[in-house]
Amino acid sequence: QALVDIGLGYLSLGRGTDTLSGGEAQRIKIAKYLTSSLSDLVYVLDEPSVGLHPHDIKLIAQSLKKLKEHGNTIILVDHNPAIISTADYVVEMGPQAGKNGGQVTFTGTYDELLRSDTITGKMLREKITFPKPREPQSWLNVNHVTSHNLKDVSTRIPQGVMTVISGPAGSGKSTLVQAFKQQVSDQDYIDLSQDSVGLNIRSTPATYLNILNPLRKLFSKANNGVSTQLFSYNGKGACPRCKGKGVMITEMAFMDPIVQECELCHGKRYSQEALQYTYHGKDISEVLNLSINDTLEFFKDVPDIYKKVSLLHQVGLGYLNLSQSMTTLSGGEVQRVKLAMELNHTGRIYFLDEPTTGLHLQDTQQLIDLFEGLVDKGNTLILIEHNLKLISRADWLVDMGPDAGKFGGQVCFEGHPKDSLNDK
């Protein structure tokens, strides 16, 4: 009954959990506690709304309310306006990210937040608007798709504009997008998923952007031509104990491995010999520990590095460090790092899977502006998305449903987002 109440009544009990979407897996975790007879517990949830359609979020909110009424305390980290509006008490952190954050900027009720001058308060007061949609250049068609739960679906998507495919978790959005990918398989499209395939503990934003080579040359030149290899944590400059990983990993057979900070380099990855050399007063580890925003200021006179790092700033990742392991990034962050590398194309098709995942309202607006810039360059954007603000700014909407699993798999609406308001 708990699974039904939280919107997962369409699942079979024997279904493998590795086949569930992120939203479905999140709700199963919550459902597990709904039937608990325990009370006076503190439940801490980190962004339970991630990957969920507004319909699913409503069910989550109702379930959390039941947990609270059992005599429990619920603490949520979340950005979704629908979740924030259900809170009895709100704490806002800010005012910005990284070193410019870390302060409590508001405490109080939701109504008090709406009247406040904080970033979240201002964004919550903004009304959703529907700009005039752009005219499509041409159309992509798929016909009679029956994969997974799709029920003989035929639909179309305009090219040269921004399209959103929406619908409840498990309604068939990803399957429909896969059909469109097969339709354009002969074209050089850009697939920006949340998968972290190919990333390992040595992968960082610095390695992904290919800025370590120019950085090593800068350090070599500033230190009388010392070997550039000394500034590589994958080579000569690596810490002798952790071999440049910054951590020590102890395998535990059938349990998860234990990861501890290296006792010799304290997570810096480099040997003492490498760390004795500096550039503008900072050693190589200190430079790599700068946030993206601080890196832009530090390398404003070095075009090779500045240009690449500014790409991460454009996609709203200015708070990340250059040396942060890519394995610690969320799916949404990994996707935006990939997007940063693909910003300078024209006439291409971009596929993105829930790019606003985990984003604050202000960061979402920055991403929307970026997407509109890509469309203005002549690109086609096809997004799976639940964020109502982003949906309202799209030129075309395909809504899947009406529910999930065997109760979904149909196109419930297609057209301009504004027209969906009049659709039942």
C-alpha cells in the first residue's frame, strides 16, 4: 500500500531495482519507512524531488506529511518550489556558492520567505511566462514505436528550436527519446546523458577540460624550466604513497571499499618536491584547489586556460574545484561538464536528460539562458525535463503519460507549452 500511495502501483514486486529510474528508486526508499511503526525519529532527505514530475512530487509531499504526522521530524535539502511550499519551517543558505556562501540568509515560514529579499524569495515570487515560440526549420518524425511500454506511438519534434519531453517517472520519456536518437543515427548528434562512463578517481574538471598541459608549462616556465613532468600527479610529481590519487583505498572483499585521505600528501596528490615550486605565489595543488570562479580571476591573462575554464562557469559550475574528483559529482553536474565541452557548435542536435537536476532556481535560470543561446546559434535541443520554468520557455512540448509503466506510454499532449494549460 505504501508503494501505491507514493505512485509506484504500476511496478511488479519482482522487478530488478537496477531497471528503475532514479525517481522510482528514490520513492522506494521513502516507501520503506511509511509503514514503520517507529516515531520520534529524524529523517534527513537529500533532494527527494530530483528526477520527479510535479505529479510525483505531490505524492512525495503527501507521504512525507504522513511521516511527520506519525510524530517524526523531517529535514529536507531541496530546491523544488512545490517541496519548499509544504515546509513548516525554511532555512536558506547563501548568499552564493563556495567561499561566497556558507551563511544562513533566512529562517522562517514559507509565507515569510515569499516576502523576503533573499535569492530564493525573489525567484519564488517570479511568475511563469510563455515567450513567443520560435518557428521550426523542419521536423523529425517517429512512427509506430512499441518499445518497452510505448503503445504504438507516432509523434514529431521540430528542429532548430528547444523541445521538452515531459511526463511522470516511468511514463516512457527515455524510450521515446531513444527512438528519436535512432532516427538521427546517421547524423553527428550530441548525447549528453548523466552517465559517468569513462570517469575514474583520477578524472577531474582539469583533466576533462585538458588544461593540465598548459598549466604544467606555466609552472615550468615560472621555475627556470624545471621538467613539466614534475607537475603531473599521474607521473613524476605524484605523491609516492597514494600514487597521485589523493586517497588510500582499502578493498573490503564483499563490502564497499574504505576510502581515506592520504596521510602523506593530505589529499594534495603531489610529492613534496613538486609542491616546492610556485606560480604567482601558489603551488600546483593550491592552484588546482581553486574554485572555477577563482580560477577565472587567477588566469585572466592566460587565454588558453581562461577560455576553457569559462565554459564551466557558463554552465553554472563555478563553485566546483579544478581538482575535484569527477566520481564525486552528481549526475546533473557530470552532464553539465559534458555540455561545457560542446557549447561552440551550430546546426547540431543536443539530447539532454534532466539538466536542471539539483539546481537552485537562480542556477536554473542561468541554464535556460544558455540553452536559448544554443538555439539562437541554429542548434536543436531535445530535453527530458520536469522543471516547469524550463518547460514554459520551450518552443515545443511532448507530454507522455497519463501515468507510469503499463498505464503510460502514450502521447498526452504535443504542441506549444502555453496551449497545454487548456488541455485536460
